Amino acid sequence: MSETISKEDVKRVKGLGFLRNKGTDQFSGRVITENGVVDTAQMACIMEAANKFGNGKLAFTTRLTVECPGIPYEKIEDFRDHLKSGGLETGGTGPKVRPVTSCKGTICQYGLIDTFGLATKIHERFYKGYRDLTLPHKFKIAVGGCPNNCMKPDLNDVGIIGQLVPEVDQAACKNCKSCGVIKACPVNAANMNGEQIAIDREVCLNCGLCLGQCPFDAVQAGANGYKLVIGGRWGKQVAIGQALNQIFTSEEALLSMIEKIILFYSQEGEKGERFSQTIKRLGFSEVEKVLIRN
């Protein structure tokens, strides 16, 4: 099939979340989820739309959205109207805050935070609330429930990692020959310092797996919160995000910092520059100082 849609119209509908299928006048509609979860009624709505206006197939993206391919240009608005009946929308393109991705930490045995709930709040506050804010480039946010990093938070512009900081009560330690805390630690951060348990904070991931392993409660749960990494990037150029030097122990403090980061990038980033490049140009320590100070 030949391509007859103008470049202007292709660009216009891309802004609505419709990506052209190569060599055709058909498009894939990108259906947005708040946190990677849809209920069965919403999935039925997507399936109906794919059958009625597309080619009857669904493609699941790495950003936890659903694409319906094979939609003719003239059926795009009908497709969008059908989705609205199920409380769904298309989008997720352009130099803006992109759809939020989340692991299943809310229901995962290793999850330390409510990833679904947090992702929904970020979606409402920054994906939807900041739709009119044009950024220097795309801006991706990922929510990971624990240091297993299944969602790869450190490969996103902003990555959130659930944390549970262990606290040591050395007076309770009995110097057991077989220490359950040491056995449970996956990174060998726990060890015997003389005759008492100690945790190397430079090595500890705050994964919480050591908790409950001491029958004398020598290691207990401390702060429960969020680690924040910034400046990650995946694609043709790769950058590993760096962690801010604090654990955020409240959800509002975390959201406030994400807002500062987005506004900082909006003001300091150069057009076409990913956040990782902004940080490299300005220096991580200087960026962190500005974010923490403000």
C-alpha cells in the first residue's frame, strides 16, 4: 500500500499516540495504562477496538502500554471514542513526561512499596498534570518495588527503588555460630564484627531479606522508603542512573523531588538533550546540590 497521508497529519496523530505502520496508511494506536495494569472490562474494550478498527491484534510494549496496529487513518477518531467508553486513552509520545512503568511490587513477595498505587499517583500528577509542559526530550519514570530492579529503574530518567533499611541492635546479638542474618544477605553486607553483628552500609542494598532471620531481633526494620536514581537512559546511547544521597521516607517528599527534577530539566536542559546529557554537562554533584538545596 502506498503512503498518501501528509507528513503534517502523520505528526499530528503521532502526538495523539498513533504511530504509522511502515509503508502503509495504517497506524498503531498506543493505549496508555496508569501503572501497567488494566482490568478485564478495559481489556475487553481494547480487544473490541482492535477488532472493529484495527487488524485484530495487540502488541505489548516495553513501557507497559498496549498497541493496536492496522488502524486506518480515517478510523483513528472512532478508535479513540471507543476507548473513552472504557475509561482509556491513547498517547505517550513527544518531548514530555512519558507513561509511567511499574513492576508488580504491590503483590510481589519481594515488594517493599505499593508500586501500583505510587505509579498511579505519578501518572496523575506528572503524566497527565504536566501534559502541557514541553521538555527538551522524552522523560521516562519507572517504579521498582525492591533492589531486584526488575523494572530497571536506573535506566530511566527518574527511577524509584523500594527500600527497607535494616537497623542493628548489637546488645541483642548473641554471636551465634550459624547466623541467619549473614546467611540471608544476598550481597554479603552482614558480617560478624568481633562478637557482634554488623552491616556494611556501603554494600547493603536495603532489600529487607535479612529481617526476621535473627531469633533475638538483633536486626530489625528501620526506615521504609524510596531510593531515587536520576539520569538513566536506554537505547542507542546508554547511561546508568546515579542515586541521590538520601532515602525518601515519605511519599510526598518523593513526589516533591520528582517535581523538582522535572522542572530543573525543563529549565536547564538544552533542546534535544536527554536528562542524562544535562547531568553530564552540568555535573552530577552540582545537579544534586541544586535539587537538595531547593
